[in-house]
Amino acid sequence: MEKRRHQRIEVDNFNVDISDGLGFFGGTMSDISRFGMKVDDVTKRLDDNAKQLSIVISGMGKNFKVKAKPRWTVHQPACKSVGIEIIHAPFEWTEFVMNFEPAKVDVWGEIRL
């Protein structure tokens, strides 16, 4: 069962710089939601147990700085993918993500009497 409150949306061409408090690492964002993201191609040196991450998201001529925490990690031979929960983001991030969300269907608008 899917526990997400907001749908994940696949994206391309977004770079992510992540700091775990000890180092600064790069990755690529593969999907987003209002309160989370999946980041691929992250070096294994990123601390999976970090309490908080500082993240700068860059793409499409925009930059966002968010605070987050890691929720899950999938290790691959040379790198890893990380599921991230956003705990503090600017309002512009929510507006930006909403632009990618599919339009909601108004089921009541379709009923005819």
C-alpha cells in the first residue's frame, strides 16, 4: 500500500548538492513531490544516518535550498539512491512542484441531471 500523501512526479535535468554536515556531495534528482524526492548517483560517503541534510536543487533556471532527512537508501556497486523527506522548504518549492502535478479531475462537474 502506498503511504504517500502527494504523488511522486518524474523529472529530468535537476542537479542536487547535498551536505550531511561532514561533506558536500552531488547527485541527480529523479522524482519529486511536495515533501520528498529521490536522488540517484550519490556517493557512498554520504552519511545514511545523518539527522539533517542541507540540499540545493538546481535546474530549469531555478535554485531551491531545503532542509531534509534521509528516509531510505538503496546501495549500488558504485553509488546509491536516497529517498529524502523535505522538512523545510521555501513556498516557491511547493509552487514549483505543483506546476508538474497533473490537473485534478472534477467528478462533480461531469454529473448532469
